[in-house]
Amino acid sequence: MSFQQFQEVKIDNLTLRKVTEQDSQFITELFQDTDIRKYYIVPKEAHQDYKQLLKYWLKDIANGSGYAWIIYIKDSGLFSSNKPCGFFAFEFRGSLKNTRISYALSPKYRKQGIITKTAQIIIEKLKNIGVETIEADIDQDNTNSERLIQRLGFTTNKISALVDPEMVRNGEVRFRFLWHKDVSDYSGLDFNVIKETDYCKLFAPGTNFRVWEEEVSDYPDFALLNSMRQPTGRYHFLFQGDTTEILVGLSNNTTNIYNVPWELVREETVGPKRFMVFTGWGDPLNGGNHQFEGHEIGIDTNVIYNLAMTLSRQSPIHFAPEILNKVIGFENLQF
């Protein structure tokens, strides 16, 4: 990926310039600070050695897999000049849709909003090149950075800490939390987009999948006259599993768990993305799970396509390609 537009970024009295080999001394000076050495998580790929960071960043930039800047601040005064005060970096993790950011600032320039301003503009630029999710890997004791990242809209699961035996601090294993931010704007859609990080919850072990052929009848009492039902040659796809209201965008309730069927009804294109849209089945007649009835969720089309291909391999009788090709919502896919 080309990062031509990232070479120099200006925000108020700040200027971000691409790192060069000449920044080696500044990076070394920056890491003389106790807090930076203690809390900054140097990637394993850089051998947890801050002296390797510059080489690591320059390699990322050359490969199009990340970028890093030195942050310069313009001091006030008649003969003011730009002075380096910190750095900000990002790298793609897993795909070009997901990045991980990192940063550090000299003690003299902290609590002035410098990292907040920098992160805001870089996040916007990442969003403009198609990034959908952003991560921040933060030491559990780094409360200042946690507060900053929370203000930027990142969230994490404090129950699940990252434990990496290869990354130690003073002889002890480091515990960290991975914070996430979804930067895609889907607020105007008729359906709730499921985040990539939540797929494992939506399709947890025990989730059932089903395909059945659509049938029609001209008789008023459809249920009583099985012999009158006529297959249409079209099929419906459904999955059913445990979910919470917060997972599918109904409320902030994380406690109550419901077993809900979700039926595929269509595919929708939103900008460069395609979603499979599912509608929930509640039980409004019997007063149970009525909140899910007709509620729609959207899942990345590629995820559903890969899921269907896996089902076809695992159960070729029930999910044969000739059946999947006739599923409502799969019209644009080829199995």
C-alpha cells in the first residue's frame, strides 16, 4: 500500500514527519524515560528491543504494512522552532482492514492533548483508506494511556487479558489489554452491523445452521394441507444460537442470554462493503423473545460465503453447492 499522503501531517502547532534513520538518537533519548521503557510494548518482531524499532518501522513503510512519524511541536516565542516530542505509529494486523496503533511522548509534553490530537487525525486518515477497526495494546498498569484511549472511543474486555510469555518486564510476565475501536460509520443503515471481533460470539460452538426449501400454497389454511404445498425451488438459510441484546445492537444488556434464530433475507452493498442481512425470529405470539422479531443484523458477505463453503464440505448432503446456489440472498455468489 502507498503511504504518500502520510509523509507529513499538520495539526495546529504539531507536525508529523515520517521517521528516518536520522531519528535514531531521538528514539534512544526518548526511551531513557522510565515510564516509556516500562510501558511501551515493543513488538516481538522487533525482538522487544527499542533499539530495533526504527529499523522495524522503516521496513514496515517500505513493505506498505505500517507507518511511523516523529511528532514535532512548535514552541511559542519570537524565534520558535519545531522540536521533536514523541512518535506515533501504526501497523496492519491480520488484514488491511485492521490496524494497531502505538505512541510515546516526552514527559515535558504530556497532558497537553498532543497524542489525542494526533490519534484523532490519524484515525480519520486510516478510515479514509478503508481501515475498519483499530487496536491499541496497552499494559494493564498504564492507566494514563487507558484513560486516553477510552476518551478516543476504544473499548476492551477486562476479563480477558493478553498474556505473552515471550514479553517480560523485570523478570515477570506482562499482562496487557487489547483495546478496539470500530471506525466504520453504519449509523444510517436499517440493520445493525456485527463487528468482526464479535463473529466468534455470534457463531459460538453449538450454533446450528439449516437450509430448507421454500413452499407455497393457495389454500387459506397452509398448516393443515401439507399435500397442497408446492416447492418453489428457492431455499432459505438460517442459523440459531445464543446471543445477547448488546451483541446484535438491541440494547446495552449484556446479562440476559437468548437462543435466537436468524434467517437470511437479502444482500446489501454499502459503499465498498457487502453485507448479508439476517432478520431475527422472536416468539411474539407466546410473549417470548419478541424484541428480536424482525430485528435485522448485517454480516460481511465474505464471512457468510466462507461459512457456507465450510458447511458444504462438512455436510455435502444438506449444504450441497446446487442447493446453496438457490438460497435467497446468495444470488450474487457462486458455489
